[in-house]
Amino acid sequence: MRIAITGHRGQLGRALQQILQGETLLGVDLPESDITDPSYIIPTLMEFRPDVVIHTAAWTDVDGAEKNPDGAFRSNAWGTQNIALACQRTSAAMVYISTNEVFDGRQSVPYREYDRPNPSGVYARSKWAGEELTRSLLQRWYIVRASWIYHRGGNNFVTTILASADRLGSLRVVADEVATPTYAPDLAAAIARLIPTEHFGLYHFPNAGSSSRYDYARRVLALAGRGHVPVEPITLADWPRPVPPPPYSVLVNTCGALLGITLRPWEEALAAYFADA
């Protein structure tokens, strides 16, 4: 199978290359390739003629999106439109990677695939726009939502917590923001299993379970041999940001599970992350 991966140098992109190494792959990423330049990206993908494009490239700086909404929408909406048009012209299927933040976090039970999104910040709205463009331009699409993605060698919550613990000696971490950490290799494996089914549609692929940022941080420290570092629980109100994240955005995998595609509990995945070091 011929598979193009946008954002192949990112956390999920690297995990996908590992799991799909037996396939014919094309990696597309900055600085050589810009998904927001249709005069480049569309001919590049047309020349490769992929069977599938896995679109992981995105503007992921949530706070920065509030300061530069044009940049966020240029990447996450316009860039996605370019990828979808390339898929349209090559008859390729497309996998669009989206986020738990398309939900506003006001409900207290996990979000299923068919719950109505209500994105509140610029980042969330730009990713929702990418979902809408994928749906409207293509018939053969998968939209895969995940949350709090991390992988070794990436800039993520795990690396931030460990660096802050070493630098500061104590931490203050939000206890009322709840979602699910998602280990990129597990997400990549789920996507790799989904593609051959050709059961197109919307999927939630986080690791199983849920956690607050506070509990997540404490488990990271314990697994990293830093369980002695004091961690003070605080609230979202104590940590003001340009746009508050959804307080509860746990995703539940219902559709993938019906195909037999499930991800292990997030605690097991996090332990594997440290065991693989």
C-alpha cells in the first residue's frame, strides 16, 4: 500500500512510520513541504499517487492560536483543504487527525463519536473546520480524534513535567482538567488496523480510561523515579490561559471497538513508554 504521512517528523508521524514500515511511504513535513501551499503539496501528492494520506500535520500551539488565528486556520483548515483536494484528485482515502478539544467539556460523561462538538477556542475551531472540510470534500475519509498525545523524543506533557520537576523541585498542576493521555505508538497501531477495513467514518482512539492533569503528572513522576517531588493540585482558574481548555473532554471509543480495535488503559501505555526508554 502507498501511504503518505503529513507531519511525519511529529510524534504521531514517527510512530506511524514505525508501524507502517512494510508499506511504501512518503513523508511530508516542514521545512521542505508546506501543506498550506497548494501549488506544491497537491502536485507532490498527485505524483506519489497514494492509496491513503494520513494527515497529522497541524498547528498544535493552543495558546499561540489565540494570538495568531489566521496562522492556525491557515494550517488546520486551509492546509487540510489542500490535502483533501489532493486525495480527491488521486482517489486516495484520507485519515484526518483531530482532537478532544472540539468538545466544550461541559458534560460529565465521556464523549462518544456522535456527540455534538462545540469548539470554543481558535485552535479547537480550526481543527473542527478541518473535520468539516474533510467530510465535505471526500467520500472516503476517516476522522480520528485523540487527546494528550505523547511519544518519546517529543515535546509533550510528560517531558514538560519531568523538565519542570528537575528545574523547580516542586510542581503545581491542574486537578480539574480531565481527559485521557494517548501514547502515539498505540494510536498509530489503531490507525494501521483501521485503514484496511475501509469502514470509513468518525473514530475516537484515545487510550482507555481517564485522568486529571494532576494524577497524570504524579504517575509520570513515580514512573520516572521522581515520586518524591511535591505536587500541589490547583484549579484551571489558578492557571489562566488565553482560552481555558475543556474541563472534561474524555473520549470513549465506541465505533472502533465495534470493529475490534481497542487501545490499552493509559496507565499501561505510560508504563510502556518508560519501559521502552
